[in-house]
Amino acid sequence: MEIQVQYPVYIGDNHLEELNTILEDHSDKYSNIFILVDENTKLHCLPFLLNSVPYLDGYDVIEIPSGEENKTLEICQGIWATLTEAKADRKTLIINLGGGVLCDMGGFVAATYKRGVRFIHIPTTLLSQVDASVGSKVAVDFEGFKNQIGLFADPMMVLIEPQFLASLDQRQWLSGFAEIIKHALIADTNYWTLIKQGFEPALLKDYISQSVLIKKEIVLSDRNESGRRKILNFGHSIGHAIESHFLTSSSPLLHGEAVAVGMILEAYLSMEFTGLSKEEFEEIKDFIELNYSMPQMSDKDIVEIVKWLGQDKKNENAELKFVLLEEIGKAVFDIVIPESKISEVLKLAHNLHV
């Protein structure tokens, strides 16, 4: 399947083999190719890629450490240094083989090296296949704040191969599934009805395709996130703050785990500020809490989480602005929420049985 954003997104159907033909037929366009991996994708995904795209055999592989804590400018500097030492020029192609962290950072490295070289995303986690690899956002974290340094840059293409997901553990599956839940809640009641029946592996390609189609429609209506594209951040204001706060703890959360908690709490806020019905809130909460749980938070944790919220990219004029739901399938953005209300909701979290 092919979906056009401002670049092609290919889903399944042996498109990796087609990449081999593309690279062979246009070899004069690339002076060098680098494959960016982490220790997990080097072990589990790189052999499959090289078997499917033999043209890449022999090209340089750059390995970086996995994990959100390594999505930093320091790691980028190491990649830039490797490219510079190899005399990589502006005809270089970078292939990002990994999850959301690697796609975000690999795209950022490519978009900034020599003012921009071409790059291809080959996402290998469910989260990156349904969300992070599509939309042209590339970034790194800074001083613990999520995606604080970044820009918009289009990949040459995105190649989504569901077979890569076979190596994921249950936590990684659920982390990606949280983004699927988000897409349904903000834009598609029929999709919500489908996923509420439970995750069906046989429908995996359908989930990926539907999420990419939802994101495509929203992104094409507002590429630079000046308006409607903000709805893709539902669950992420509180979710990012929780994720950032617990990143260096003994029990860090995966991105989707934090967003799942954020969606319940922001749905709760939606009852007061945008008219979400109590029945629909309970429906959302009951479904999400089947697979996700709230981290234990002390009063000190709550104070710090609210501080993290102060750097959310949707904020303006020191006001905390949220994406909330009017109903399942309909999200609204730029809803101002008082800081005191956030603290109150965080304190209520355990009473909500999250």
C-alpha cells in the first residue's frame, strides 16, 4: 500500500525489495549511504534489511545507543563527527532503521548536516510505524524536555514493514498501541469501535494504514502545526511531562505508557472544559486501564510534573494550552487550563483507578 503525504509512505507488500531497485537505478544520486541503527535494530532488523536490500551490503553502519535518554545533541555530535570523518557530502543518503527515538534523531541529524542531506525512515516499532515516522517532525530532547530542539523536514520516503514488529516485547507493542488509541479518539469513531474490541494481530496492517491515513489528513491540513495539527498532541501534554519526570528514575515509562495516562487525565479535564460526557470518559478510562497503569506519584512528583508542563510547545504567553475532547472522535485545541487544575487532576489520578 502507498500513501502520499508530501512524500510516499509504503506499507508492507515487499516495498523493501523495490527500494533495492530504486537505489540501483539511481546510484549516481548518492555519493555514500549510511545506515543508522541502535544495538537492538542492528541485531534484530539490520540482517532482514540487508537481505531484502542487498544493494546496501557494504555501506557504513552507524550504531547509537537506544533509549529516550540518549536522544541528545551529544549523540548527534557523534554522528556528525562520523559523517565528517567519512567525508560525507551533500549527496549522502541516511537510512534510519529504528523506532521513534532513532527516526526523530536520525532525521534531525540528516536535516542539519551540511544544511540537509536526504534521508529515509524505516521504522521498526509499532509506535514509529503508526506515528513518529510520518509527519516530518525531527528533533532531539534538551535538558530533559521532549523534542525541544528540532525542525520540520521531509524524508525521501517512509518504508513500513510490519515484519520488523516480530521482535517487539509486550511493553513496546502497548507503547505503540497508545498512539493508535489516540488517533481513534481525536478523529475516527469507527476506528475507536474497532480497536475497543481488542488488539487483533491479523488486523495489524489495517491499524497501521488507518493511523497513517488519519495522520496524513491532519498533517496536510496544517504542516507546521499552527492550528489543527495540534490535535495530534492529545494525551501528550501531561504524558510528556510524566515521561520526562520519570525518565531518570528507577522505573522510567515508555512514551506510549506515559501518553496512555495522559489521555485518561486529559479526557477527565475534557468533562469540565469541553463537555465530554461522563459516559464517554468512563468508556475511554475503562479501555485504557485494561493495559496501562499510573506510576506512583508523591506530592513532590506532582509539583515537578507541573514544572515540566511549563515547557510544553503548545503553551503561549505562560498559559498552559491543551488538546481536549468534545466527544470521542472530535478533538479541540488551545484550551487554556489553570495550573492549579492540573495539580488537582494529578492528585486525583489514583482515585480514578488509572
